[in-house]
Amino acid sequence: MMPSLSFTYWSALVVAGALALYFGGRQVGNASGVARLRDMSATGALGYSLLVVTLYQGIALYFGPGATFFKWAVHGVVGFGIAGYLFQQLGRHVGTRATKKLFRSMPVTAALGILLILAYALIAIFADFIAPYGQAEIFKDANLLPGGDPGMGGSPDHLLGTDQIGRDILSRLIYGAQNTVGIAFVTTLLAFFIGISLGFLAATIGGVLDQVLSRIVDMLMSIPQLIFALLLMTIATAWFGSEKGMVTLFMILIIAVLDSTRVFRLSRAVGMNIVVMDFFEAAKLRGEKLSYLIFSEIAPNAFAPLLAEFGLRFCFVFLTIASLSFLGIGIQPPLADWGTMVRDLSQFIAYAPFPVVGPLTASLPLMAAGAIALLTVAVNFVVDWMLHRASGLKE
Amino acid sequence: MNNVAMIISKRLGLGVLTMFMVSIIIFSAVNMLPGDFAQALLGQSATPEAVAAIRKDLGLDKPIHTRYFDWLIGVMQFDFGTSFAKANFATYAGTTADVNFGSVADQIAPRFANTLFLAAVTAAIAVPLSLLIGVLAALYRYSIFDRIANISTLTSISSPEFFVAYVLILLLAVLNPVFPSLSNIHDGMDFAQKLQKTMLPALTLTLVVTAHMMRMTRAAIINLLASPYIEMARLKGLSPFRIIVFHALPNALAPIINVIALNLAYLITGVVVVEVVFVYPGVGQLFVDSVKIRDIPVVQACCLVFAAAYISLNLLADVMSILSNPRLRLPK
């Protein structure tokens, strides 16, 4: 798996390559007058040398024997890159004038992010129609491997195999999209509802209400979120018992309240900036009602920064829920959930070195973990681009 | 200097106040629970008289504010009470030889040292690494190196800790057995053994934290590069490396120190999941186990320890950024 030649040998090669590029580049650059070669810095040369050697190593590893995971990773990166590029090109040529313009200013990463978010949303919404089996359906063949090849321990009936008690993993992954993503989405919506209404209220009314709310939020934010969530989960289960549906409901409420503190801070700050503007002053002097002030004066002007924040908060909520479920305190079985799936299947990772079926076995826990990572990466790509656009930075 | 001392003491006072309020939150949250220590001790079938007798003995019948201050004074002397899970009548009545058996402080103390060790190893790798990558990314911004660094850090920020952890286990423990995947360190080990066993959790946390620190270092330096004195240095013909290291970095130090302290505070949350994945005997794992069996005194103590560490690191970040600001340090 590892390149056979030693690390020192390759580092020496990198340094030698850098020196050759640096001094050779000067000679050639001086002779031919190519400024790029002549004025290359030593660190730049080192970078190019490192890049070439790493590329060579990667290609050698890819075509060498046994590097199954590396091949999968390369296929994944290249495949997603191509998908993002195609989607970007599609967006540039199909659609209304506005969407075409939007796609022209978009980097490939953001296009890929939008494509992935759309795919996740479709899978989550239509899980009942896409999934081949039910999420809690148990089959008699447990521990089938992914791949669908009977010769390799798989079965064509279960394309991604079955878990330790015989549930179809593909179906559970698809239903996991519905449960994990759906619950995270509902929680974020709730957090935004609480945070925005209190934040705008604090900004509009000000005075004692603002002080009280702000100090409460300061206090809640001074305890790390995951820790506080765990403490509150313990208390909630001690009070109301740990029936399965209840635990999930508590989790939604607790995380929504804890996360609304961040939303409160932002919406209060945004609201404060709007409250001091002339048009708001005018509306106030006209004698408009509080609800009109908040919904018709503040809300439309605060939409853009809050939308980017929604993406970021969704990522945090999603990761918190996945972590809680991974720790066994979040979404409860028999509901399929990615965090729980990772924990249940995690021991299979130790089988990776076995020939032929090893990598297939070890991929079991990584699929659910990868599904979580892929969605958060996609959202972050889009948010990164939106923030970049909003800040007006031009490269 | 007077000015700075005042600002810092104000900030410290605010920190102590926050800590006080947090302790009230944690105490009252736990005291709202149904059932108390006396019931946990005697079990379901206890007679009301027996429960009342023990309550009186332990002072549980006192009003809540008296109990709070008793508890607070105990906590300041590192006495966090007795664990529910370890409590039984024998220890209460003092009939076993081991008097300290089941005290929360005894459970937390060795684990806290382990968690600190993990955090220290992580910081020792992550801080220099992220500063280096951050400076390089600022130096070669918009180059291919910067883009690769940007995409990979964005990816590692957004991945859940356990995904990074399992990928590292797969690569460095299973396929290439460099480090063990089980970090069951104990007191008998020497430093090198401990370090080797701690390496995988530390690397996982490093990957998560480095991304934040590197991006913020890069942003802080790039912000400064737009200022006129950097333009001047460039026009003087200084090398880009010299400009960044000797001109930009000293002024970017305040935000960078802030970022480092904030990310170490972030480690506190990350440590919980990572310790569970690697079965590392730290406070995080104890916390999760106690939450599962609802061992309230331990949950309460762990919460307090985490919150204290979080608040003091945030405090440290504020104080350091005040100290590293020459305009505040040297008033006119």
C-alpha cells in the first residue's frame, strides 16, 4: 500500500528537483528572457518540485497493486469534479437569464455543492419511493457485503449489503437522509424561528428586554454546546423517561434552543443596523405596529445575511445531531440514522487488510460517515461562495 | 500600564461572574431532577422515613440556596460529591475500608490529566502546522497551493470528527499499522508509549482544528497586506517572505493568538466524540458514559469542568489580544 521507496529518498528527490528548477530556471530564464523562470523564488521552486513528485507518487500508487481505497478516493474526487463541472455548464446554458448569470459567476465547488444539496433533498423527500426495502425490515442474510456479487459475499438483492442484524444498508442510507437531514432541517428552522423573532424584538424594542435577552444568551453561550446538550438530554430523559419518540423530540427542542442563541446574536446585530436607518425611523413615526415594523421593514432587509447563516447553522446542527446519535443519545432505533449506522458498523473497519473482500467490508461504516461528510461539505461550498459574493471580494 | 490593568481586571471580573452564573445554571438544572441522592442510595423500595433520615443527615432538607453554597464551597476544594453509580449503602455508612470509593473527584482527576495530555499533544502539532500553512497560503494566495489548501481545509472543517477519525484509523492503524487504533493509556506507561497511543486521537483533532486556524491566519495576514506600510515595504523591494514574516506577522499576532485560544476552546467539544471513538480514558468518555447511565453528580462535575476550561480559554484569548495590542499597552 505504501510506496516502497523510503521517505528520505523522496524528500531528497524533492529538494534536488527544487534546486535544479531554481538554478536551472535562472540560467534558462537569463538566456531566453522569460521572467517567470528567471525570477522564480526558492520556495516556489520547492512547491513545484513537491507537486510533481506527489503527482508521480499518486499515479504510481493508483496503477500499482492493492490500493483499493486510494482508487476509490481518486474516483470519488474526479467523479464529483466532473459532475460539478457538467452541472455548472448546464446552468450556464439552460434556464432564465438571471440563473445563467448566477451560474457564470459560480466556481465549480459551489455548483457541485448545489447539485449535491438538490440530490440529498430529492432522496430525502422521495425516500419511500426510492428505497428498495423498509428501514426496519430484517432479512435472514445478515452481514452481506456491498457490491451485489454472490462470489464476493454480496447479493444482487442487497446492492450495498446488509448490516449485523440483516437490514438492507442501501434502504437505511436512503431513509437516513429522510430522518437525519429532515430532523436537522426542522431543528434549524425552529432555531431560526426562535432566534430571529427574539433578535428582531430585542433590536426594535431595545431597553430592558434587549439587556435581559442578551445576558441570557451570553450565559447559554458560555457552556460548550455539545456538553450543554448532553446535560439537558440527561435531565429531560430523567424527567420524562426515555421513550424513543420522546428522546428525539427533546433533542430537537434542546438543540433548537441552544442554537437559537447564535441566530439571536446575528439577527439582533443585523436588526440594530436597520433600526437606525431613516426609513425605519419614518415607519416608526407613522405609528406602524410592531408586527409591521418587524415583518415589513426589518425582515426583507435582513434576508441575505441570514440566508448564508442558515446554511452554516444547518451544518452545525446536522453535525451535532449526527454526533449525538453516534454517541447513542440522539435519534433512536429502529429509525435509520447515519450517526447510529456509523457506530453500529464501526468494528468492520478492522477487516480492511484482508485480500479481496477486506476493502468491501471496511467500506460499510465509511458509507454512512461519508454521507454525512458529503452533505456538510456541499453546504459549506455553497455558503463559502455566498459569503464571498456578499462581501464583494473580487479576486 | 494602568489602563491595561484596569481593562484586564474588568475582563477577569466578568469571567468570574460568568463562571458563577454557569455554576448556578448547572446546579439548578441538576436539582430540578426528580429523585435525589438519598433515593439513589436506597433504591426504589426505600421507606419514606429512611429517605428522610438520610436527607437530613446529608443536609438535603436544607433550602436550595444553602445547598448551593455548600456545593460551591465543596467544588472549590475539588469535592464534587459522590457518584450515584458507585454509591451504595456500605460506602455511605462507612463500613468499607475505602472511604473515598465512589467520589466524583477521584474519577475525574486522572482522566482530566489524560485529556489535558491529549489537548497538549494536539496543540503542539496543530499550532505550528496551521501557522505555517496559513502563512504559505497568504504568501501564495490564489495559486494552486492556496486553492488546494482552501478546498481541503473546507472539507476537513465540515466533516464530522468521527469520519476523520475512522479514515485515519483505516489509513494509519489498519492498512499501515503505524499507530494503534485503541488509545487505552494508563499510568504505568512511559512517555513514548503514551505519545504513540495518543497519536491518532491527536491527529484527528489536529485535522479538525488546523483547518480553522489556518483559514483565520490566512485571512488575518491578507487583511494586513492591503495596508499602506506593506505597500511601502514592497516598493522598497523587500522579498515577499520578509514582508510577511517581519512586517505583517507581528501585527497579525493579535487575531492569530485569539484564533488559537478559541480553537483550543473548540477542542473541548471535539474531544468528547474523539475520546469515545478511540476509547481514550479522558473526561469526555466519562461524561458520555455517565449521561447514558444518568449518573447526575458525575455529569454535573464534568459539565462544570468543561465549562470552566471553555470560559478560561475564552478569557485567555481576550486578555492576550488586549496585551498584544500596542495601542492599549502603551497609552499616549
